[in-house]
Amino acid sequence: MKEHHKHSKTGFTTPKNYFKSFEDNLYEHLQVPHETGYKTPEKYFDTIEDVIFKKTVDKSPKIVTLTKPRKWLYPISVAATIILCITLFLPNNNKLSFDDVEYASLEAYIESEPIDISPLEITELYNINAEELDSINFDNLNDTNLFEYLSSETTIDDFTDYEL
Amino acid sequence: MTEQVLIKKLKNPKTLNSAFKELVSIYKERLYWHIRKIVINHDDADDVLQNTFVKVFKNIDRFKEESKLFSWMYRIATNEAITFINQRAKKHQTTTEEIQQKIISNLATDDYFDGDNAQLQLQKAIATLPQKQQLVFNMKYFDSLKYDEISEILDTSVGALKTSYHIAVKKIELYIKTHH
């Protein structure tokens, strides 16, 4: 066999174009296809350019969203938690009580905010049972009458005298 | 537009955008198919292709023109695809080989695979190869790249590439014969 392709160190040789013909003959010997069989969605290569350009050349300035968690938020959250724990669990001689709330503020809150009181709470508040509560006819009450009654008859004391 | 002119425009901030669009237009398909053969799944290939072009865009100033622009982009695409596969394997606490085998085993039902049985067998055979041999085989057999070009992309000597390819072909031959 004529030496055509000599390995520099070992002295072994191969026939001329052996490697090229080896590769070329792979398909013929093995019936191995030269196509992968992979395909893409229709018009993928027409649309992918715009997707890439939006991430590169057409990229708009970065918008900082308030809802997205940020790295700096975590240490601040931890610090806030520690401060809260210290405030809650350390002995504190300056505890606030219900008495410290200004009456005017409380009254304004009760007047302005909707207060959802269940029938059970009403029976406990006025020391009546459920049957007595049911017997009260609320149908005759209209908003005007109710407002006038509450304005003239109810004071903040009516609420604070009871232990809710 | 020659490669030299394109590179010059890519490195000029005033002409970067138009030159980049030209670059994407020229190389999108070649890079896609290169990536697709590594990650196999279309959606994954789509993600990796986008990441590749974003990296090219951001790092074009670092391209030192020591290799061809095409080789540099191919290298980025290869690294991105391999990193993608490795990250997925890490996420599933398994090996890249097992991940590939799993994807290949679902290939027959993949919406974006319409190969016949011979093509399916070939892909299964390729998936049994070590990663480097897969890359060399795909670049040489399907992309018809020259050894010099593959050498530049994979930073491996031509001699080592020829050996890898030869071994890969022998393994594929054996696989197909035993699974025929």
C-alpha cells in the first residue's frame, strides 16, 4: 500500500484521503441521514429578529417596578423585624393604653367608619337574648330617624363604658 | 458587506444598531441550528439563541478579531448552550447525560421533530456520545464545517478533532448496527 498520509511521530500511514472518504462514506454504509429531522414553528425566523432587537438595539430604559423584590429589601426587612421584636418583647414602662387615645379621634372614627357588629355582639352589649333581638322591629326605622337618634343619644361613653 | 466592514460598523456606536441587525439577519439560522443540535428542544434553543445575540451585542467591543466573527459567535453560542444544559442538570440534581437522554427519549413525540426512524436513531446515537464528541460530530457532519473552523471555535487542535470525529463515527456506527 502506498504511503500517502504519514503520522508525524508513530510512523503509521493511511491511504490518501482516507479520512475524507471515511466521512463521506458514512451515509452510504449506514444509511445515516444528513438531516436532523428538527423543525421550527412556522415563520420562526421571521419573528425572532424582532424579539432579539427588543432585547438589544431597541431596548427601552430599565423601569424599576415597585412590586419586584430587590436585593436591598431583604437586609432592610431583617433589620425591621429585629427592631419590631425588640420593641415588642423588651420591658417597656411607657405602654400605651386605650385611655391614651384622644376621645375626639375615637369619636370621629366611630362616626366616619363603618362598624360591623354581629347580632351576637349586640345581644351581649345590651344584655338581651337573641329572641328579644329578633322581636325588635327594625322595619320602621329609616336612615333619617336612625341618624337623629344616634346623633342625639349616643356619645363616646356609650362605647367606652363596655368592655368590648 | 465584508466581515471587516461589518466588524468596523459593529464597533462604531453610530452604526452599531444597523450593523447588529445585519449580523442577526445573516447568522440567526446557522446559530439556531447549531444550538438546537445541542439542546434539542426548540423552546430551549430559542432561549439560548436570544441569550447568544444579547451577549454578542453587549460584548462586541471585547471581540479582538483574533478569530473570525463567525467563529467568535459560534463559540458564544456553544458556551451558552452547554451552560444551559448544565444548569438544567444541576437544577434537577442529575447529570447532563441523563438530561439529554430524557429529552431524546421524548423526541418522537416532539411537535418540532418530523424525522423518520433513521433520523431518530441517529439523534439517539449522538446523545450517547461525550459532549465534546457530540459537538465535533454535529459541526462536521451536519454543518460541514472545516476542521480549521471547528478548531477555532472549540479551541482544540485539528488532530484532536479528527480523532474525536473518528471515534464518534465509530460509536454511532456501532449504536446503529446494534439498534437496527
